[in-house]
Amino acid sequence: MTPALIAALAEARAAARPVVLATSLPDGRQCLLPDPAADAALNAAAAAVLDADRAETRAIGGASWFLAPQNPPLRLIVVGAVHIAQALVPFAAATGFAVTIVDPRNAFATDARFPDTTLIGDWPDEAMRALAPDGRSAVVTLTHDPKLDDPALDHALRSQAFYIGALGSRKTHAARLRRLAELGHDAAALARIRGPVGLDIGAVSAPEIALSIIAELVAARRGAALGRLDGKQAA
Amino acid sequence: MSLEPSEDILSIAAHWRAAGEDVAIATVTETWGSSPRPAGSRMAVTASGKLAGSVSGGCIEGAVADAALATIASGTPQLLDFGVTNERAWEVGLACGGKVKVFVERLS
């Protein structure tokens, strides 16, 4: 390992460019992939580990290669610079999400309330068009205000976002689904929205609700079957 | 911008190296069974005793740090195997019953 290689990894991360650090075992020879000069089988294996987003050791051309993928960070787009959003930011950062907060209401979306977080003061439809959520993006709406939440959810449903969540009671959510259906979303599309958002952990306070949302996000990202790790039924 | 914890370790290692420390990096390259940290997990170690990150739940970090010091001194990388330990034996291993391979290299 060299400082130059670490700098190259940091540069790729800053440019949101997916790369793989390949290490030949056990001699420790290293390179970054993809690289047109590298072996085709090595480049193909690199593409596979980036896709799976999981490091692994592979036998390629009679040699053993450890391939460590570095994908651009997952994104969490939060609509509503509300109290729960403030609680959500530190959990999201710690679990590897780059957070963007969207809220056109100047009183809420302030740097004082959200230090070190990307804030967008545009209306959600405009902001979502610019942010263009992809398959490594999650969208959570927290405003309770249909004027703000609905356009964001409408955009999210037309994207490949891997997680879409909307804060609000069951009654609020049912009304929301009727409005989104009028915008042309069918039942299968609407089923993508997790509403009320979050896992049922009995959350009451803002940090507890943030934790239930993050737990559900992690489960969606990892494709987890939810349940107790000890396999027992909840009492 | 947030960082995956495993990536952050390399930045810390580079920072220590730039400050004149002798540094080794340990990386989990393969796991079997219920090992606590996935492949790609990293730990950085300095000759002066600084440590960041982890390669297990704390079971093998001491042995990996010892190997790291040897690699810092020799410059030769090592591929270490840690298997199941007998609960009542004192040898280094994983009480969880998992197995891991850890690659240790010097940061030049």
C-alpha cells in the first residue's frame, strides 16, 4: 500500500467514481480497477464486486486476488428540515449515507440547524429533478404537508430509488396514496412507499423515530428478512 | 460527505504516515462462518502503538497488531489465518466459531 494509492482512492470517492482496490495475495501487489491495461478477467471480476458491493477474494488466472469495491456513497434525500430530520442526520452519516435535505421554508433549512449537511431550498419537484435519485438513493418525506411531500414522492416513484418512506399516520398515508393514485401511480408503484415510515420499535421521541427509519433503511439496503436475530416470535 | 468506516481507516493511515509514523494496514480478505467483521474491514496500526478500526470483535486484534509490527520492521506482507478456538484454550482465535484471513501490509 502506498500513500499515492490512498490518495487515488480518495480522489475517486470525491468524484463519485466507482473503483476497486485489487491486491494480489500474498505478495501484496496492488492496482485500481477498472483499468484498460489490466487483464480482462480481472476487470470483469472488479465489475462484479462493485455490483454486489461486497469485498471478496477470487482466484483469477492462477493467482489469488482480493478485490475491495469502493462505490460512491449511498444517498439519503430527506424532504422536510424538521426535528426528526435533525435526529436522522447523524445516524445516516454513521451508516454511510450522504444526506441532502430539501425544504423551501427558510426558517427550517438553516445551517445552524443542519451543520455540515447539504441543504437545498428549492421546491421539492425542482430539487428532485436536479438530484435525480438512482438505485443507490433513498427518499424520505417528513413534512406532513402534501404541497411538499407529494411532488417528492411522485418523483421518487418515477425513479429507481431503493427506499421510499413517508412520515405520517395510517389515515394520513391512505389519503396520500389516493392523491398519488390520481397522479397515475398504480398499486404496485404505491406499495414501494413505506408509510408510516420506519420499523415498529415503539418509537416515540425524534431520535427513536430516526432510529426506526434508519433501521428500515439498512434492512432494505441489505435485503434483510426482518425478525428477531434469535429467531423467537415477538411477545 | 460521509465515509464508509472501512474507507476512513485508509485516510487515517495516510494521515499518520504523513506525520512520520511507521504504519501497517490489516484487511479481512476472507471469512467463513459467523465471523464478526466482513471482508474489506480494515485496521491501521503504528509502530508507536496507535490503532484504528477493527478486523474482528476484538478477539484477534492483539495478534494482528503483533504481526503488523513485524511487517513494519521487515517490509514483508503476511496473510494470516485465524480459526476456531477451543473456548478453554488460551490460544488466539475466534470464540464465535468463525474463521478469517487477514492480510497485513506496510504503508510505504
